[in-house]
Amino acid sequence: MDGPAAGLADLDEVIAVSRLEGYCYSHAARAQLLQRLGQSHDARRAWVHAASTARSDAERRYFPSRASRD
């Protein structure tokens, strides 16, 4: 396996075994990989999750905007 599918599998594994569940950028990266795989619904959910773990107002505005346009 290679490409976005491999990246998503690796990222999901890292999130599962590390402390990245609460890190907004891990969910943003996941959203981008899901988009590349054509999984728009799951990508939107990942963008929303990224927003829910965001640390700044700018991130809280940016991530939902990505969810609504992609």
C-alpha cells in the first residue's frame, strides 16, 4: 500500500498509540488524506474534530471553513 491510503493507515496508528488524539493538526492531516482518497464525508468529520481540539481562534475558524468547502 502506498500514497494517501498508506499515510492514513500510518497516521491512524500513530494517533491510536500516542497522545495525538487531542492535537488538532493530526486531525487536519487526517482530513487532507481522506480528501485525497475521495472520502468527503469522513474528511468533513475530521475537519470538525480538528476544530474541536484547536488551541487558537484562528484555528477554530479555519478548520470548519475547510469542512464546509471541501
